[in-house]
Amino acid sequence: MSSKSRNMTLTVQQNVRDPNTLSNYNEFRTVYTTANFTIDFEKKILDGNVLLKLKPVTRTRRREVILDTSYLDIHHVQVDGYPSKWDLLSRSEPYGSALKISLDKVLEDKESFEIDIKVQTTEGCTALQWLTPAQTSNKKHPFIFSQCQAIHARSVFPCQDTPDVKSTYEFNLRSPLPVIASGLFTGTKDFQPGKAAAPGTLLYTFKQDIPIPSYLFAIASGDIATASIGPRSVVATGPEEIQGSKWELEADTERFIQAAEKIIYPYAWTTYNVLILPPSFPYGGMENPIFTFATPTIISGDRENVDVIAHELAHSWSGNLVSNASWEHFWLNEGWTTYLERRILASIHGEAYRDFSAIIGWNALSESITQLGETHEFTKLVSNLDGKDPDDAFSSVPYEKGFTFLYYLEKLLGKEKWNKFIPYYFTSFARRSLDSTEFKQNLVEFFSSDPAAASALESVDWDAWFYAPGFPPRPDFDTSLVDICYALATKWESRTSDTNAEFQPQARDIKDWTANQVVVFLERVQGFKKPLKKEDARFMGTEYGLVKSQNVEVLSRYYMVGLKARDESVYGLTAELLGKVGRMKFVRPLYRELVLVDRTLALETFEHNRDFYHPICRAMVEKDLYK
């Protein structure tokens, strides 16, 4: 028996650590999830059923399970094989609609029970992006991919959509095109011929035996080819892009894995693979287990942007094995991952490179805090997200302020001691979720028998680090790799004054630089109190070859310099790039700057490319442009 969207709402459940779920996961917890879906490219829906195995948390007297949903069509619900009464309540923004499922009897003595829900996604689904053949590189086949972080899994299937609940998964996905999911591939079977000239379909099966939170549920299907990039890794992408992607990633992927294993402990997920997605993917990468989903902007032909892979790989420990209990403690995922990423890179390129990367990160943190305002709630390491959409809080803050805190603790305790804590921490909370208080307790407990370390930890102002808004103390970074970048920027700044024209730029100024050094230089120029003259900005682009760069990290920052200088020659180029790249790291800053210099062009560009952007990106840019 069903009740379509009853005219009543449900507030977020009390006495839970995660304020961004409507589920009563403090009473029942999902331990096993089976997702059975047909991928219907024509209707642009997933159609099937999901089976949730749940266990009571306590000897509860409650007679109902409450799950998260968002814009789903629910058709029927069974509990342990018998039809159950259910109510889909009206929406409670931004969290969706609670699904209340009645239990026939109190489950005091039952160890577990299974809920079977027949479900379809709808056009309101915020996790899935459906691409037509024309939106793919070879124009031959459609494509679908998911992005469930932070609270978008609930728009794919009813679930306890919180990182505080972890479940093992089984995927049974029927599609006319190859499928990838966040589990180990277990085979294909059961070919079914298509009807009325439609293509036939295969059932692709996957299994994930390590418990993961719902936001790591991931699927993709399309014209996908694969190539080996290491003894336990493949890259997957479009057939035309496969060789370039293989070249970009094969030199470093296994090196990164081995470096991470030396810092923490052996990789737990069997294989580590990378799916290079179409350009509308809104992030640099998404750490879905087994298969990282990555932006094509890392395939730049120079191996200069593979740091993203080091970051997503590090998530295999921080975030995937050990997860933040709620998005208020997002730094436990991203701060740790950024710290581990830079430790991985340091083991390969040297310690100076770690600080070089950290300086780039500090610049990103400065931009975020300036954009938000130094007293804004979202500039805290631990922010209050009660009643808020976690996507609205997304910025560099949990990444870089979190990294800065861990870097501070390393320097405070000494690297040798800190190195011993790292595997202890990831062992203590493996396959679990935690909050910041538990992190602190774990750290203090580990060093309780070391008087010097314990004394050092007593000096930490935990409340300031966790709850104070704005900037943390700036570390004393090694600037050896950035000094040359800053020196050149200073010369360019001298040209902003009419009285000093001694510096004459030449292409050899940056002849032997890495792309990241060019990025640091351009970020310094972006920060000038007085922007470059438009003719100087244009000259910089041509003389240094920036305007022709194929590296989006470089090109986007050059366009920012040009926009700040009011150089009209980059306005159209910026709009063109915004129609080719959907990564929010580039899209949002470029729109924010473009709208200041040519609002009409910015709005026209966005509306023209609206369907190109992933729903998450589209919603965030709308807030930037129309707020």
C-alpha cells in the first residue's frame, strides 16, 4: 500500500551525528545493499529495485524505517518478502522526501531484515548526467555517469544517505553499453535481444565487499575502452582517447600506490583504476572505490596534472576506508587526503615539491576565504551544516585548512613520531566513520605514553583549530621552487606603473618552467592590487604562449588575468572554454569574473551550456550568477 507524497514533512532525525539525513539510522543500519537496475538511455532513467539488509542498532521499539529519497518514483515496498505500507512524505529542502516504511511487528529479537523497493529515477535526479551521442567525443553512443557526493545518492535509490552508515554492495546493471561501478567486476551474462531495432543488453555484475557509504555508490556506462597502466590498474575512457590517457597515467600510477603503501599500509581494494569521464564532470576526481572517476582536464599531454591521481588514490585510505561521520567534518576526508597526496608526491619528487604544492594550496585557501568572508561559517574546519546543503559549503577550506592542521601537528610532534601515528589512525578507524572529537581522542591516546608528545598536544588550541573562522596560522613553507615565480611576477607588477618600464618580457622567462610554476606565477599576478594593463595581459599571453596552452590549469588562470585586466580579447575565449569544461574548479571562478566584465556574455554562455553541465555544477553556477 502506498501513499504518494503525503502533505506532511519530516525533520532531520534527532540524536544522530549527521544533520543532513532524514533517515533514522540511529535505530536501524544498512549493512548490505543490492542494486538491480536497467540503464535506459532512451528514457534517461534507471529502472529496477534495490534490496537493503538492515540491522536494529538497539532493542528498538520503533515500527518504522525512514530512508532518504529525492525525486524518485517508488512503486512498491516489501519487507522480508511481504508487501509493506509506506509513505513518501513531502519534500524537506534541501534534503528531499523521507520514505517511511512500516514494519508489521517490533523487531526486538530479529538480527536483520530485508527491504525490497521497486524504484525509478526521474528527470529531477541530481546524481546522474545523461549525455547524448552528440555530447560525447566520437558522437557515436550515449553516456551516463553518477556523482553521488555529498547527498545525491538519495536521488538514485532510497537509502540511509549519510557517511555515518557503511554497507557492502552488489551491483547488477543491465545496459547496451559497457558498465563500470564502484565494485570489483564479477562478469557479464544473460544477453537479451533488443526490441523494435533497439540494441541488445548484457547484465554487468560487480561486488564491493568492503563497506562503503552511499556517496561512494558509482556507475557509468558508455562507449568505454580500457588499457593497462600498471600491474593492478587500468584506465578506461573513450576509444579515441585511450592511448593518450594511457600515456598520461602509466608512468606514475603504480609508483603512487607503492608510495602510499609505505606511508600507511597495503592497498585494500585489490585494483586501482581510473575512468576518464566526458568534460562535463564537475570535479577533478571522485574517489569512487576501484574506479576513480576523473576529469579529462588531467589528460594534458605533459603529465603535469597527474597529482589529481595521487589525491584520489590517497582517498582509498582517507575517506573510503576511514570516513567522516558527517559533512561537518569533511576535513577528515579531504584534509587527510591532501596531506597524504603531498607526502606521496614528496616521496617521488622531494620535500621541496611538497611545500611547493602546499603553497599552491594556500593560495586556493586564500581565494576561498576571501570569496566567503573571513567570518563565514564555512571557513571553519568544523562547520555547522544543520539545515544547509553540504554542496553550498564546498570550497578549498576543508582541503587546505585541514592539510595545514595536519602539517602543523607533524611539525609539532616531529615527523618520525607522526609517521608512526598515521598507520595507527587508519587502522583504528578502518571501515568506520568518525568525527573530529574522535580524531583528537585517538591522537592523544596514541601519544599518552610519550611525555614530550603529550605535553606538545596539550599546547594545541583545539577549539581554535576546529571552530574559529578565517585563516589558520600560515606555515613557514620552503619557497625554493616558487621564489623564481614570485620574482618574475614582481617584474610584471612593476609594469602596472607608468613610471617604470625597464622590464621587457621575453619567452625565455619561463622557458624551463613546469606547468605548476606557471600556475604559481599567474596566481601571483591575479592577486596584484592593481591589475595589469590590458595590453600587458595580452602581450603576456602571446609572448609566453599561454593563450595557446592545452593545459587547462594554465589556460584558465591566464584568462583570469586577462579578465581582471579587462582585456576584451579573452572574453570570447573564456566563454568558449566554459562550453568545453565542466570542472567547477575552473567554471565557477571564470563565471564569477566574466559576469563582472560582461554580464550579458556570462549569462548567455551559461544558458547556452546549461544542459552541458552536470546538475551539481549547474546549480552552483546558478547561485553564483543569479544570487
